Amino acid sequence: MSKTELIQTALNEISRGTAEIIDMERIEKLVTKFYNEGEHYTVKAGFDPTGADLHLGHTVLLQKLRIFQNHGGRIQLLIGDFTATIGDPTGKSETRKILSRETIMANAQTYQDQVFNVLDASKTDVVFNAKWLEALGAGGMVALTTTFNVARMLERDDFEKRYRGGQSISISEFIYPLLQGYDSVELKSDIEIGGTDQKFNLLMGRHLQRAYNVGKEQAVLMMPILEGLDGVQKMSKSLNNYIGITEEPNDIYAKVLSVSDELMWRYYELLSEKSLEEIGQMREDVANGLLHPKIAKENLALEITARFYNEESAKMAKSEFDNVFKSNQLPTDMDEFEMENDIWVCQALVNANMEPSTSQARRDIKQGAVRIDQEKLLDEKMNLTTGEYILQVGKRKFAKVKVK
């Protein structure tokens, strides 16, 4: 491949799946300079460690960062240990609760443990914004607030809605976008990436780099928000439509297989490392009947599971899934629980961590979603007497219960 072809391939991969790019010309110059002169450039992505675990929605950004690493980018993985004490107001209808320093740092460590399942650690600089934001001091913070006015801050969609609705907006929330933008001043970032919901904050970086005479204005690349398993709402733990990257291989594999045939292509585009040409060919083969969509989905499930574990684990997850769901066999590995004689079946399901409550267990029994020893359970009042039982909820939850 010639340099020109390499550069074009890189730009195609960088543009792939994006929602919006501001200053693509700058990205082209940076990538071209890398291939012609070997000069690297910096790409910033910020994560506020307000939660402990990452899901596939988070990895949409990580995948894009990995693509930049493949084409000359050095990643500035910014952990917002200072900004997390405020909480990003983006999309929030009320002021967020302040997290303790201990919780933030514990979450930050968990993030670092997880992101290098995707990123190349040798091409990543992990930085914490408390280092410079705490040093900014009262005088620096006041100077920072003079770079932007309240009228423009209220142009931000979520602030405007809360203001018109008479809901509280703290001054600290006004300061948050300024702090995120100031990170780009301190890091002298060439590019910053984030979700479409972060546009206001990402553009603040460009604004402040101008205001502080950094000598450059970062390009901005925005990725779409990944839909969850329901195919409608964004992937979120609170909506229980997520695939966590630390879940067991069997669960990751099964959950990917559960997405719709249409949503599968969106997951391919945003999460797969296959080229656009390969994905396009697969999609064409499915449309022409040369490839069954289930096979395409199985390949995606294998790829994603292997990314966070390994190929052997992914193949074992597929084998387990095929045994249980195709052949109606039981899983080879089930959690085991001991319980007292004459326990109510709904309580047994809760004690086996299969149901969140006895009321939910009763609802699932009424809907035919619960089985005992592979037979559908019809009696929600049943008690389990001495013996061994295989309990099942839905298609993926199994447990072995020994009643003494």
C-alpha cells in the first residue's frame, strides 16, 4: 500500500461510525504528518470515575481511540478525579451528589484495569486532572470563569431546560464545562473525542485553547451513543440493557446473540475491529442469502467475548450456549446453594441470586419463565422439600439447589 493509500485508509477508519467531526482538515494534517514524517499527535478522552464498571457503550470511544493509536495517535486518557467531585451535569435534571475521594480513586483504578483490554498501554498516557486543577487555585479559577458568560452557558440544552423549569443549577455545574475545557489547555491536546451528548464540553476545549493562546485548536470527534440490548434506549446499567465488559464469557456471548438482526450491524460498525469492507461484504452476503444472519451474529459475539477474555474462552462460551439453547441441555457449570427443608420456591429463587425479590419471582412464575428440573413451574406457592433441584429463570439463569 502506498502512503497515500495508507493515509486514506486511516482516515476512513477514523471517520467510521462517527456522528460528527469538527475540523476534519486538522485530523487529516495530523495523520498525514505521521505517515510522512513519523510525528505523533495527541488524542484526549476524559472519563469521570463516577462508577466502577465499564460496559460496551463505553468501549465505543475506546475502540475509536485504539484506531487512532494504530495511525500515530498517542492517547491522553484523562481520569477526572477532580471533576468527578462535581459530577458532569450533561443530561441531568438535577444537581448530582458529591462522591468521596476514596470512591473516586477506587473507581479510577477499576477503569484503568479495564480499559487496557482495548487500548495499547504503551501508546497511552494516563493523566489525572486534579494535578493541575487543584494547583489552579482561587485566582486561576476566577480567571477561568471570565472566559465565558452566563448567557452562553444557558444556551446549553440541559441547562436551558432546567432554568426554564425553575430547577436548581449550582454554580459548580456551570464551572464543570470550563474545567473540562481547561484540561485541553493543560494537555495541549490535538484532538478530543467524546459522545454526542458531550458536544458543549468538547467545544469548550477549542474555545479555551484560543483564550489561553495555546497555539492550536483541538479537532473534535463525536461518537454516537450505543443503543442497549432493547435497541431503543442508550446502553445503561440503570436500564438493565447493558453488556458489562467484566461479565462472564458465557453472559457476554449470550447477550450479544440476543440483539436484533438490525442492531447487529450497528454493533459491528461501532465495536468490531473488522474493516468497513469486510462488514459491507457480510451485510451484502446476508441480504443475498449467502450468509445466515445468525452466523454473522455468532461471529460478532465470538469477537467481542474474545476481546475481553481470549479466543478459547469465547469458543467455550459458544459451545456452552449451543449445548443449552440448541440441545436443551443443562450448563456444565452452575452455582450451588444449600437451603433448609420446606423452603418456599420464590424465596429459594431469591436466595440463589436468580431473582431480586419474591414478588418478581412470582411474576416470572406466572409468565412461565421459571423451570424446575427443566419442567415449567406452575405453582407459585410450592415449597421445596429434601432433595436436589435445578432451578432455571429465563434462558440464561441456572442454579443447583440442595435442600437439607
